[in-house]
Amino acid sequence: MKQQHCDRTACPVACALDILGDKWTLLIIRDLMFFDKHEYKDFLQAEEGISTNILSDRLKRLLEFSLIDVLVHPENATRKLYYLTQSGKELIYTLTHLVRWSSDHLQERVSIPEDQLEMLQNHPDLMISSTLTRLKRWESKHGL
């Protein structure tokens, strides 16, 4: 098994990077948090183009570290629905800051819908609370 940062250091940034330190992991969390994606096939359809083996690996890692959990799809027992745990939902603050940073410093390269950008810049707490409320509604709908 590959040596992890936490095997060498107790630095909280280095240890967090053991879990979150690749682009795919945060994109899966983004899709769960902001784009209401919950199935394996949904993650495969993201425009970034994740491969099946990478997706399977990242989902296993997120499950192992309890950032996501899974339940049986109510319409088909062979399918799964992934959702963020409380620990995973707490990454909303990190992702919100990352999006703001990106908007401020990579303006030429990123695209954020105008209404979301306005809310992010002027009412980030409202954006966070409305996102968390939407996630809670999804959980209630699925008996969580």
C-alpha cells in the first residue's frame, strides 16, 4: 500500500490531502453537494470524464473515510444511491471558499451562473444554508 502523508507527519493539511488530494475526489463531492448526483452513472456523465476504475476507487475511499454513505436504490436493488455524511457535508465551507477563490483569480477560465455568483459573493451563508437544506430534503425523502 502506498505510504500516506499521515504516516510521516501529523500536519492536518497533509493528512486531509491523503483523502481529498486528487481532483476526482472533490469533483465527486461537488456533484453530490451541488448537482444532486447520487448514482454511479451520474458521476460518469460529468463533463470532466472520470474513468470507471478511478470512480470506483474514489467512491471506496470516500466510504472508507465516512465522507459518503450508500443505500439501496428504492426502484432497483442492484443500484446504489450515494450521499454525503455529516462529515462530507461539512466540506461545503471548503468548497465554497474554493469556488470564491477560483472566481476571483481564474475569472478568464471559470464559468459560474450569474445568479449563483451573485449569491456566492454577497450571501455565501445563504448559499450554504440553502444547499444544506436541499441535501436534508433529499435525505428525508430517502428515509435517512
